[in-house]
Amino acid sequence: MVRMNPRTGLVDVGRLDGNAAAGVLSGLFRVDLTAAVVACRRCGERGPFAEVVAELDPEGLIVLCRGCRHTLLTYVHGPGGASLTLDGLGAIELPATE
Amino acid sequence: MASGVSRWLTATVARVAPATPHGRILLLDVPGWPGNRPGQHLDVRLTAEDGYQAERSYSIASSGDGETVELAVDELPDGEVSPYLVEDVQPGDQLEVRGPIGAYFVWRETQDEPVQLIAGGSGVVPLVAIARARLASGNRSPFRMLYSVRSPEDAFYAAELAAIDDPGFRVDWAYTRHAPEAWPHPLGRVTPESVARDTIPAADDPLVYVCGPTGFVEAVSHILVDLGHAPGRIKTERFGGA
């Protein structure tokens, strides 16, 4: 879904990043994931969770590798419960807490 | 200032002020807010009478201790949350917030490196928080901000940024549609040439913070890497959604 704001001319390509996904996932992981380093099981890319590709909608979110666009994790929630799938997420490395 | 907090807090709108023709600054009183670092954001949740809920992330323009949080919100015409925040919400109204969120796109007073801030549109909000924190601190690291906006009237915090009087902090502007009279540069999106002209060179190894719509952030990141900045020295935060 590509939309352009008619007033600002800014294009919303419907894709955000791990910063925007962190709040939703904080209920699951109990830590702020943004500074965690995540690794893609498919292409091996490693980087901060803040920089991954994220698509959010009212039903949940999908997180993709910035390197190869492979799905890293999928989170779906609704009245019937929630489901987390760690599709291609190879590792989550958490920094020491301050 | 704890991070990783997942609980929702009730915020009361304390003050609203117009900022641009389609944007507004909101001050929220949030009892229980643990304080936040410059660059962090929060999630806002609205609940309709029928129970439908909508959540969106907004960057925080303020930082430090205290239970008052400043947001600056740009209205997206087909949005679910931003039109309410910009057009409808009034002092005394309540909404839910979750945060602060973010351990990556933050600046710490103890950093001693040059910092380049690059904003597109309302992406300036977390960078204003970082700029304010730098100016209020004893930190004297060289700072430079490049702020790309459609026109002068579309800039958030324009007067505050224009009033920065610090030899170590320079603000550069880029205009995509309309510029002030006698503006010396061409209108349009930032280019490799304009970024090279208006930012700290890669040779100085600045830490770069880029925030704006997804397309803007992607374009700027590519330009920075092409100009010789190490990808690991570029921190990005994207927004889009309505």
C-alpha cells in the first residue's frame, strides 16, 4: 500500500521499522528490543532490532530482515488470543542493562 | 529512566498549541511516567465507544525526569489517530500511552562524538529532544541539523531552531516545494550534493540520526553510505502510517 499525503507530498510506503514494533512486543519480551541485535537465519545479516523492516496493522505485526526481506517474526493478536511465530529469527542478543 | 515498560498509563491533555497548518504540539500529564531519554517515543492508544482500539507511535520532544510529556503530531488526512490528536483533543481529555520506548535511537549526554541530525517533516521531533538535551547539558560536541520540509510554514519548532545561538550547533534547512525569498539553493528532495554540503563530513566520523517518513530515511541513508559514512554510524527511525 503506497499512499501520498496530499498536503505534505510525503509518501507512506506502509513499512516502518523495529522502533515502531518495540512497544507492541514489549508485552511479550519484557525488554525493550530496539537495542537488541537480531540475526537472520536465512542470509545471516545481523543488526539492531530498531533497523529491521516492520509492517504493523491492527491485528499484529510482521518483522522482516532488512538485508533479504525474509520474515523474522510474526505476531498476531485478537479477541481470541495471540500468536508469536519466530520464523527466520536466528538469535536475539540483548545488551547489558544500564 | 526505565525502559521496556509495557503497561498503559492514563494521560491527561494539559495543553495544546498549533505548530504548523496541519500539526499541533500536545503537552500530556502522565502520572507514573518514569521520565525519558532524548530520542525515545511512546505509543498512544485510543478506544472508540464500540471498543475498537487504534495504536500509533509518536516521538517525544521532551526528555528528562518529570511526568509531563511533549508530543508534536502531524495530521495524516486518512489517519485513525492523528486527526483526533490534531483537530479534536482538548485540555482535560484523556488517552492512554505506553512508554518510554527505545534504547537505540537515543542520545546520551556522555557521548563525546560529533552528531549530525537529519529530519524529514515531523521526523524532527525526536531530534528536537536530542538538540534540547545537548543545549541544556554541558556537552560541547559539535552538532549539526539538516531539516527538510515542504515549506517554511510546515516546519515544527522553526522559531526555536532558528534561535539556537551556539557556535557548536548549526541548523541547515532544505525545502522541497517553497522556500523563503532569495533562498540560494534549488527546491526539491535532498540530493548527494545537498547532503554533502549541509552535513558533517564522513571524515569527521559523526554519529548520524535520521528520522522521517520511510522513503526519506531510505534515501538519506543510501546517500550517507555513498558519501562514506559507515552504516553502523547511521541510526534511523521511520514513520509513515496513518
